[in-house]
Amino acid sequence: MPEIIDLSQEIYEGMPVYKSLPQVKMSIHNTHEEWDGIENPTTTTPSVYKLELGEHTGTHVDALNHMAAKHKGKSIDTMPLSMFYTEGICLDFSHKKLQELITSEEIKNALQKEKLTIKEGDTVLLYTNHYRKHFDTENWGKGPGITAECATWLGLQKIATFGVETMSPGVPNVSNKEVHHICGDLGFTHYENMINLHQLIGRGRFRFIALPLKIRGGTGSPVRAVAVF
């Protein structure tokens, strides 16, 4: 039997979201008591929830049209599914401190340490342990991130995607906007808010699956990301 490791956050009302993005709201839309015609029920058993949330909620992937206005039309529903069903590797950057940057040289050193290589079409996950240390704390928005130079280098390796535990792939107000623009220009993307990456370290290659919802014109989508050994 394959071993499947869940890399996705729970989605729940009040969960942390990036800056001014929509807050998650959940309400009971229907109950089983209502469907069964029970008047004045003493219990409430949800049968359908109503959800209100942004596309960039929890563990999610960005569409290319999210990166800059010039990529209009490159929405999540137009991106090939092969981008979200790939081989994957995970590199250890758990030594990184708050808002510290990750360079391409450090990626190369981590690859050498793990005796791994990046292949065309890969997903490269970056473990920083930021989720387990800081989720839903005052430091949650202050995670490590990659430099613009590192994003360019990753794109030139022709990867499909990369993924981070943090709410942004770069450090906000330092490299984050540039990283997004580089992803759009080079035609690759990234996942944010990943979890359980510590379970992938030192284990080599795995199958990575994180399919987005088929949102017409969408700028991104929540995903159920998994690693399969």
C-alpha cells in the first residue's frame, strides 16, 4: 500500500489569512432535522455548510494570472493538470530564522547534502518548520522566503512548482512581489501554507499531487496537497 502524507492545512472559520484577503466564514445552510421535517428539533446536525472564502485560503496554489496584470487570461482553469501531478523533492531549511532569505546557492547546497537533483517538471518543497513554530501566532506572517534571484534560478530549472509553509513565497516588502512576477514571467507557480513537510526530509523523491478546483477565471485555488511514497 502507498504511504500518503497530507500536506494541507484545515480550512475553518477564523483561520489565519494573508493580510487583507477574505476571512473564512462558515455557517450551517441545511440540517438533517430540517430535511427530515422535524419541528422544534432538540439537536442540530449539519447536512450542508455554506462557505465564504478567498481562492488563496489555506494550502493553495497561485494561478499565473495572479502574478501580474499582463498575465490576464492565464487562470487556474487553463493551467495544465500536469503542473499539479509531478515528482517532488523536499529540502531542509529548518535552520532559517524569521524573515530570513533563501538563495539559489543554499538550494544547491541542500541538494548536494541530500544527494538529490532537480528535474524538469519537478515540484520543489522548502521545509522551514515555520508552521509548527509559529502558526496562528504574531510571527506567523514573518516567515522565511526565497530571494528574487532564487526564484529566477528555480524557474530556469524548468520546475512546475515550488511550495512553502509560509503565507508567501518571498519575504513581504523584501522579495515577495518580485518572486510572484518572476513566476509569472517564467511560467511556473507555487504553493503556500503547506504542512507536514518535516515528514518528507531525508526520504528522497515522491509523487506530489495537489489538484486545484476548476474555477472559471480563477486566480488560484485551495488544494488538498499530498506526497505519496
